[in-house]
Amino acid sequence: MTASAKLRYLRIAPRKVRLIVNLIRGKKVTDAQTILRFTHKRGADPVLKTLNSAVAAAKDNKQLDESGLYISKITVDEGPKLKRWIPRARGVASPIQKKVSHITIELDALKGAKKIKVEKPVPAKKTPVQVAEEKKAPEVETPSEEKVVERPKFRPEKEAPKPSAKPGGLSRFFRRKVI
């Protein structure tokens, strides 16, 4: 019973993400989550989110308990490169490759792992009154008068005072704007 999750087009180079992935390969899910929470690398957060997504898929689709899961397969593949150019001396341009990663995580259950019992909700029986109300034709609503909210009118700001001579009797010698 395997559950998987994929993260595609992660804008971190695969070589950098593989450093993180190698830390958790083959570990139990709870141990891997702890390792990723305390890893100080930029790629640790997306890998943790993908791992949590795979755990959720195992719980929902396969009804497996989180404590009985381990990482059976985890791969980091290279995606398409974004090609950019940087100007250099003497009119030359050098290429830049912005690399992209695809992460795939597959979880498997340990031997003797428990399955979660999922109880489906039982629909409540409807009373005869509720059934009769559903069969009635829907009432047509008449348009009511809408409340009009008045917005405050635009008030222009007070005019800025004109610059005047300083108390010492000297006025400004040069003004950029003519008043």
C-alpha cells in the first residue's frame, strides 16, 4: 500500500534539494518531519509540505496510520531550465540557467501497521414535514428597496500657506517654483 505526492517546478536547483532529501531517505515519517523542521536550508520547507501531503493522502485514500508509515522512495528530478542572459564586458553576454526541481515522495506502511477505521456518517431521516417542504415550489422573492449608503463628499484640502519672509527679514533667495 503506497501513497505518493509530487511537487513540480520548484525553483531550487535539484542538487541543493538532494542534500535535504538524502537526510530523510528511508526514515519513518515522524522522524523525517522532525529532521525537516530543524534543517536550515531553503528547500526543507517545500520538502516538508510535500511529505505532509503524502501523509494526508495515505490517511484519506489508504486509511493508514501516520505512525506506521516510512519513506519508501523519494526522488528529486530536474525540470526545464529557465534560460537568461547577463551582460559582460566588451558587449558579450553570458548565459544563466535557472534550474527547476521535481520532487516525488512515496510512502509505504511498516509491517504490522494499523489501519484507521473510518466511519461514514449516517444520513438523518427526514420527517414528513421536511419532505413536504422540499416538494413545494420555491417562493419568488420580490426585489426589495436596496439601502443606499451615502459616501462622504470630497473635501479639498486646505490650501498650503505661501512661504513668507523669515523673521530676520531675509527671504529665500532662489525658488524652484514660481508662486
